[in-house]
Amino acid sequence: MGMDSSQFKDVLLHSCCAPCSAAIIEWMLKNDIRPTVFYFNPNIYPREEYERRKSEAIRFVTSQGLAFIDADYDYEAWCHEVTGMENEPERGKRCLQCFTLRLTATAKYASEHGFKVFTTTLASSRWKSLEQINEAGRKAASLYPETTFWEQNWRKGGLQERRNQLLKEYQFYNQQYCGCEFSMRRLNI
């Protein structure tokens, strides 16, 4: 799947939620990759939703014996980053800006803590633009040249089906929107 996994023992995995992370983490562990999970999602609204998603992510990650990095939640800073893009459609400029912000924070953490490779579970969602995610990841890696963004379509290779199985197996809370206030409004949640 993409890179030769044997050359990467330590990967920083940006996680958006437990349902999107589970099959990817399982695949990595089966391929002798022990990811450190980096949870940075200041886009999630409201705070209660953020805490619920984070709690599920912690529950799964710790059950696998992996490290979980809880990055800061700063919704106001995220809002500032997407000012003027509130009415953008899903997969529009706001999403690209959001991915870039989150993956840049991931690349920065990777750089500061000795990780050479980072990737994201965002690339598992059929609701997200894989092109935007990869563009954001490449941009983030360019800001921290000692890091590499592992571009991977985590929807393939049976991982989407396995995601759905693990969702039931672990009885994960499965959110109905990406997390941001603007996607929530569009769905009238």
C-alpha cells in the first residue's frame, strides 16, 4: 500500500476519529508499523462532539497499546483560519484550508519529535477529497523538509469494509458529519 512499510517503523498518524482510524491502525500493526496517534482536530464543533470523538479515539488507541498524543483544541483559532470560507461547499476551499492546518500541525509535531513519516486517517473517508488531503499533506511536509507525507488511499485494499466491521465490533460512536460547524449546518443537525 503505497510506501514500502518495512522502511518505516515509526509513523505519526493524524487521527480524525476512531471509526476512520481502526482499520488503518490494524493494517499498520499487521505490517510491523507501530503508529503514534496524533489527535489534532480543532474543527470539531461543538466542544461536546469533540470530547466524544476524542474519548472514542483514546479508547481504541489505548486498547491497541499505542501512544496517543492529545493536541490542543482551539476552535477559535480554527475559525480564524477559515474566515471568509464559511459558505464554501463541502470539498471546497474551507476543507483544503482545514486539512492544511491540521496536517501542518502534524508535520510540525513529527519534526519536533523525530518522526520521519506522517500520514492521516482523513484519507479513509469517502466524503473527503483525496486530492485535497494529499495537497495539504505535501504542503505540510514542505514546511518541515525532514518529514515525508505518506500519501495513501486508505479506502482501498478492503480497509473500507474492515472499517465498517470494526465500527460494529467496537460499537464506536459514528458521527454523521465531518465535525465542523458549517458541515453540521448544511445537514441541519
